[in-house]
Amino acid sequence: MLNNIGLPGLLLIAVVVLVLFGRGKISSLMGEVGKGITAFKKGVSDGSKELEDDAAQVAKDVTPEADKDKA
């Protein structure tokens, strides 16, 4: 059912939303969405950086002392 909305349907929905909420409310909402996207991207970047740092630390020699003596 939603596959056939098309451009005229989307424009109609946009006009109805604009009339219901007003330009100021939509503008502030889009600003908050932008801040959220920016925070999400920063979080993903920090998380991947942290995983890379953890992987570098795990790559150290973790052989137990008793096994090192046998070698």
C-alpha cells in the first residue's frame, strides 16, 4: 500500500505536517535530529577507535610463565 505514494503524496504529507506543527517547531526538530546524527557518528567513531586499541593490547604475548620455561 505504501509502495505507491509517489512525489505528489509525499508533498501532500509535507504540507500537512507543516500546517500542523508550524515552521518553527519543524526547524527546531530538524536541528535536534542533526545534533543526534552528529553525536551518533562521533560515538561510532570513538567505539571503533576503542576496539582497535583493545585489539592492539590483546595482541601482546599472553603465554603463561610455565609454558615459557618449557620453550
